[in-house]
Amino acid sequence: AQSVTQLGSHVSVSEGALVLLRCNYSSSVPPYLFWYVQYPNQGLQLLLKYTTGATLVKGINGFEAEFKKSETSFHLTKPSAHMSDAAEYFCAVMKAAGNKLTFGGGTRVLVKP
Amino acid sequence: SQTIHQWPATLVQPVGSPLSLECTVEGTSNPNLYWYRQAAGRGLQLLFYSVGIGQISSEVPQNLSASRPQDRQFILSSKKLLLSDSGFYLCAWSSAPSLYGYTFGSGTRLTVV
């Protein structure tokens, strides 16, 4: 069975500072990994995904994530936080050729001016 | 282009009343369809998924049921709502989940009173 752990349910960053959201997964086989963002009372929007190939993936809104197999991690970063980045972020894992996403518990990001 | 519609956006229902939430997808055929629930403190919980008309897989035992009467229509129902059914319900679709992840609808906020 797969599982996803997001360290920190709440993260507070200053505008212009680095955003770092941690995600670790547990899977018996190399999984596919995803990051989603959710703004209040809205659905989830795909930020980026890792399936195969380059382990550093770039997504929308200046976010990127690096797949590290040895650490079973897929941390999300953004060099400089913007007020519009305030939202909840979800890491998710899926088995290759699978059809079900397993989500982490989410991390809510607060951006301080 | 593909779009997903989910309605209603908000719903307040008394305990014991029936429920019907509808989700439709346009611009694709034979999508995988999913129902998730977000409840306070419980993250995203997969309720049902469907890989074709009339094919429904239930992930957790509960007071809800799902149906897929048409290729691009997915309905979430209950005969008698419980207080614990309150939450934010999200529909999602995918044509190739492990490659593209899911695309989510805008959600329905259900409050059972």
C-alpha cells in the first residue's frame, strides 16, 4: 500500500522568502508523484508531476520539485513567495499504470507581508 | 478542450434527507471518474471511482452510493443524510491517471443540519 506524509500542516513564510513544503512517500514500487494546490472553496489544481525522466520538475507559478528516490521524497519549492501563493498544497502518489491517487494530509501556506 | 462541471456549489440539507450531487465531463470520452470528500481534519478521502459506465468501485463503507448512468456523468447519492456526511465533495476525471493525474471540479460544500 502507498502512503504520503506531508511534514507540517501549516507553514508561514514572509513574502519574498523561500517556500519549502516537504513530502515523503512510501511505496513498494517507484511511484508517480504529484503536487496540487487548492485555494479556498475551490477544487484542486495540478502544480506539477513526476512520472519518468528528469528528477527535477518545474510546474506552474514558479514552483518546482525534485524526486529523490534514495530519500523517498518529493519536496516542493519556490524561491520567492508571493501573496497569491497562500493556499493549501497536497502531495499525491500513484503507482505506475495505476488509476488512484493517494493524497497527503495537506499543508496550508500563509504568506506574511 | 475538456471541462468538468459539478453542481450545486453549496447545499444545506437536513439530517435524514436524500442527496444527489452531479458531475459531468465534456470534451472527452470514457474518462475515469472519481468522487472525493474533504472533511475538517481528515484530508482528501477517495469515496468512489469508475472506469466505465455502470462500473463503480467503493473505497470506504459509508452512507453514500455512486452511479454512472452515462459515459461522462457521475452521480453521488444518499437516501438519508447523516451529520457526518457534511464536507466538501470533489469530482475529478482523468483519461490517463498515471500520466496526467486528475482534473478536479470546483466542488460542492455540503452542510447537513
